[in-house]
Amino acid sequence: MVTNQKCFGCRQKASIKLSYTKREYCDKCFLKLIEKRVRKDIRINKKIKEKTIELLNDNSKEFFIAKTLLNNIFGKHLAIKEVKNPSKETIIPTNLDREVKRNLKNYLENKNNKKDHKKILDNVLEEEIIFLCKVKKIKVSKKEGKNSLIEEVEKEYPGTKFALARSFEKIFP
């Protein structure tokens, strides 16, 4: 979405407007914002401990963005191995929308939510991933189905998905 506003980070012309904030970003500052969020998540949750990362290749937009961000963050210090069948050490590319939808469904159905895999991009909205695909010129596959309840609440109260994700971290440790 092209706007006439200036970027929040560098004061250049903004090209990205997110639905949950009034701030607008240029491509470079937006990439920095998401990369910083992913770095923090990896560091705090200790998701990567080995010298080789197994990343599930499911040919989704999340996989290509995760691979790009991991290469930007670790460069040649870590090797990324693409796998088709996940093991316990495999990192699964996902997004915040998918995780909140899955956690809410499990909570409402009173099911146990197992954390058997490490996940990356679980703090990045699908909207942000689509913008990242446009910035990095990655072909976007189809959008996922949305949960109407979550979307209605998010529209009325922006930032609800982030709050739900934090709440589910405490409910399902």
C-alpha cells in the first residue's frame, strides 16, 4: 500500500502501512523491524542451539521468508538444511495468525496443545509476511482461511492477535 507519509524509521517516503499501527515504513525499515522481532524471539526462546538448522521445506511463503531471514541473521555462521519430513529438532515455518487460530481452536475444544516442534515466524502476522514477500519479490501462494471471531476483534481492537499469542504462551507453557 503506497502512501504519501514518511517512514517512521528514516523519514523517507513510506511504502508499507500495517493494519494494527498508525506508523508507516519504507521497505528497508520494515525489513529491519521484522528481522529485529525474529532475532529477539530466537534469542529469548533459545530456538537455535546447533551449528546446523533443519528447516521444514513446505514450499510456503513462510518457508521462503524464514530462510531469507535466517540467512540475513546468521549468514555463513550457521548452515540451513532443508528437510521434507520434520523431526524434533526441525524448525517449522509458521505465522502468528495460524498459531493464534490453532491455539484458540484447541482451547475452545479443550484439547491439549503439544509443543513438539520449534517454530519460527510465530510472532509475525500473515499480513507482514505478504509485505515481506512483495519486498523480497517472492511469489505469494494463496492466503489462508481466517477465523472470523479473531478478525472481528482485531478490526475493532488492533493488536489483539499479539495479545492472544502472549496469553496462549501462558495458558499452554
